[in-house]
Amino acid sequence: MGQETLTAGEVWDLAAGRLKQRSETLYQQWFGRMPAVALADGVLTLGVNDEFSIDLLREEYDDLITAALSGIHGRDYRYQLVPGYPPQELPEEPVAPAKKTSVPPRAAAEVRSPRLKASAHTFDNFVTGYNNRHACAAARAVAQAPGDIYNPLFLYGSNGVGKTHLLQAIAHDIGERRPQLVVRYVTCDEMLNEFYELLRQRRSFSDFRTSLCDVDVLLIDDVHRLAKKVVLQEEFFNIFNILCRRNKQIVLTSDRQPCELSDIDKRLSSRFEQGMTCQIGMPEYEERVVILRMWRDTMLTRPQLSDTILEYLAEHISSTVRRLKGCFLRLSAYASMSGCEDLSIAEAENLLHAQLAQESASRDLSPETIQRAVANHFGVTLTDIIGKCRSRSMAAPRMVAMYLCRKLTRLSSTEIGEVFGRTHANVLHAAKTVAERCTEDDLLRRAVTQLERQLQKR
């Protein structure tokens, strides 16, 4: 069949088939229900329910649809969306999206005391140290008096340092102390999926708001995932204000502090800052040893790892608690399955060689190494990088170096500022500016990506 003889339906059937292979869930929710309306001059017109659906599809799935329409019988088709076409029924009986139920959204994600009692994340098994003591204290205060202090509570830190643990510990503690309160814990991705499901079912926005507003405590994990979700941000802004007016407790976690969040409505990020903001850092060596011993005491595997092995892990795995636990479980499983009564350091190193190599690379990376790499890439000198010149040709490499120091080292923004002869605020501004420009400037994005890969291979 030549490309001239294809109808709108045939083009869309081929494209939708590709999209179905990419994601069965999205096909069931969106693509399989969108009718092909017309085809003219290489532009396929697709029907959707309303203008809101058009905005959401363009915002979230434009790349997917464009790719699916490329190379169909040797031709790249474009598309446009028009409102006024209710979602059509699929040819076969609709299948519920994976991991979804017919239960109302609130019931699916709501956390009440019976479920909380089974939680593995409590304040009792959260090891407090220098880098997380303020966050832990604030979390305990919120659990004891929800809505009365630190509202909202915003916890931020890199992946795997215990943000989710504290969030669920708050939920568990409130459930134990005040079981009459309605506590809801949800990840940002779960909230997003709920929102899309509501749109697919053509239900009112009030249903979504009710599921989040009809609570006494709302806990949202990874709120930075709201980035670029313009429509959902608007809804969440309204929900946030409703809960605050009702004096209901809000607790949020993120990988960055509010002022560093990019592609988030300024009105929303300013709301995040109006309460208490606490950073959670990686536990120090002594605390990591305590954590490992706690895990060993709660594990049922035999034989148990020796103190020597635990101290070795605490010394050499220092990037995230998540990786620390993964390494611990791997060694424990090996000792259990092999019946090894006394695992040696050499055996541990052999089993964890990849993780240890990554840890070593991260630990050895200094700000000076990053500065020299950036200077060489942009054809400037190290003196230019740390100098006072504010010309565009010098400022750009300097900001890239600050950005990479923030991303590739465990130094605080204050420590990085000292290395560059700048302030804490200068470093935060540079990191945020580079992240934003990388989304608009492909040349800069490629340069930053190349430098990051080059530095991580050292």
C-alpha cells in the first residue's frame, strides 16, 4: 500500500500500535480511545474530549505521539488535536490499567492506623545523627501536634538518605497516637496517575480535590516530580491553600529545597517555604555502623555478618543509605546461601566491586578536579574560573563548574562557595540557572553531560 492511499484511521492504527507497545496503560487510558478525524497534507487530526485534554496531551505525551507518527510507510506525519470527541470504546472489552483498581482513589492510597502498624519505617528505627537531627526533631514535632507547628514541613535531600522513612514515620506515629485522624500518604507519581485516571473517566476535578483535601494530614513524597506538570500544579496549589486554611498538616519531601526547584510555579514553591524547611544528609560513619548493626539484629538470616564486615561497609559505602542497605543484603544473602561462617574482606570486595568502584570515584572527585575539567572544556584558565571577572564568557563556565560541584560532590553550597570565592546564594543561583538553561540550550546541555560523564570516569 502506497503512502498516498492511507486513510486517517489506518495511519493512526499503525501509530497507536507503536504506542501500545511502549505503554499498554497509556494506550488504554488515552491513545486507544482517541478517534482519527481527518488526514490532509501529512497532518493527522485526532479527536479528544476537551481543551483541557489537549493541553495535557501536548504537555506530557507530545514526544511519544510525534515519534509514533514518524516513518509510517516512509513518511513522517504531523498531528493536531481538536476538542468535541468523547473517548471512544476500545474494540475489545476495556482492560483496567496495570496496578489500578476500581476502588476510589482515596481508598487506594489512604493510610490508616491498621496499615501503619505494619510499617517498617518508624521513629524508633530511624537512626538520628548530625546530618539529620533537625529534620527528625521537626518530624517528631509535627507527629505530636499536626497542624499546630511547622506547616508545611518540607524535608529535602539527595536520594536514599531517609526522607521517605521520616515521612512514613510521621504517618505511623500519628496513626498510633490519634487514630481518629485521617492521614494520607501518597507519592507524587501516584498523585499524578490518579489525576490522569480522573481525566480518563471524565470525572469532576472536585473528586480529585476531595481525595486530597478530606484529610487531617497530607504527606507527599518526591514533590519535585510536579515539575512541568502545569495543570496539576494549578490543582495542587488550590488543594494546598484549602488545607492551610483548614489548619491541616502538610508534609512534603523533595530532592532539592524549594528555592532550587525548577519548572515549578513560583506561587507554589513560595508556599513550600512558608513553614519549616529541613535538609537530610547522609549519616556519618558512626551512624552508618549503628544502622548496619540494627539491620543485622532484625535479620533472620544465619550466619550473621561480623562487626569487621559491617565497619568495612560503613567506611566504604557512604553515598546513600539505600545503597548501603543493598550491599548489606547482598553480603548477608551470600553468607546465608554459601554457609560462610566468617565472610572475609576480600570476598566482600569481590562481591561489591562495582559499587565500591562507584563510591571511590565519587569520593575522589574534588572541586579542583571539576574546575580544571570545566576550564579545559571551555578553553579558559583555572584563574578565570575562580576569578572576579563577570563577563559572559567567564560567568558561564564558572556557573557550570558550580553546578557540577553541587551534583557530583557531597559538599554543601557554602563549602562550594568558599572554593569559588563566592557566597552560598551565588552557588544556588548558578546551579538553578544551569539546570534551567540546559532545558533550552542543547549545546550547553551536551557540554554539561559530556563533562559529567568525563568526571565520573575518573
